[in-house]
Amino acid sequence: MADYFLDASAVVKRYATEPGSERILAITEVAAGNAIVLAELTLVEVAAALAAKQRTPRGLSLKDRDRALSRFLQECAEQFLLFRVERDVIDQAVELTQKHRLRGYDAVQLASAILANRILMEQGHSPLTFVAADSDLLSAAQAEGLPIEDPTQQT
């Protein structure tokens, strides 16, 4: 049992088969007993990623996209812990953009993970493992002291 923070590049692998999907399925399976934390904005990012996969040639069918999105939203309501993106997260994200090579939403993801980790550690939890499939984001997370995992690098 462990605590994980998944950014959108990781969590989308649960709903669309791509490199790293097997590892994400293992981490997020209810029977594994892991706590899965997501930033609220992940709802939008995953919805957009699934829509983009549906629009690509030989991508998801409309039915598969709708089924995946419905399942994702249901699991967000019932299984995952959503971390609210408030002003303190945005302020932290602004600082992170000045320290690391990050896009805007990636900075918000990392700021959410840093603040969620701080809260959980104050409650006696072990550190959150930050999971993403983006090397710049993982480098920044590691520099900020979070344990990291790239699901596409699992053997």
C-alpha cells in the first residue's frame, strides 16, 4: 500500500491503452489498496486527451471515448482523491515555472502534488510518489524532493 499522485499523462493510461498502461492499471487497481491523488484540473486534461484520441485516425471510437470518460469521472467521484486547486496551488505553480522547465498545467500538477504531499506527511503518511510520463515534469518533481515514477519505464 502506497500513496501516489498521478498527473494527467499518467492517469489517461488507465483509460486508453498506450505505453505504461499496464503499470498504471496495477497502481490504480482497487485491490492494490493504494491512495491515488489527482489535481482537480486532471478532470479537464484527461477529458481533452480522450477527445483528442477519438479525433485521431484509428483512434478511439466515439463509443469507447464516451465509455472511458464516464468510467474516469465515476472513479474520480468514488475512488480517487481530488486535490482542490486553490490560490496557494496557483502561487506555488507560478514559482515552479521560474525554477523549472514546465508548461502551465504541468506546474499546477506539480504544485498540487507538493502541497498534497505536505498535508499527507503532516498526517503521518509516507511521501507521495509522483507519477508522470513527461521527463521535464519528472525532473522538476525530483528536484522538489518528491519520489518519482515514469510508468513507461517499467520493466
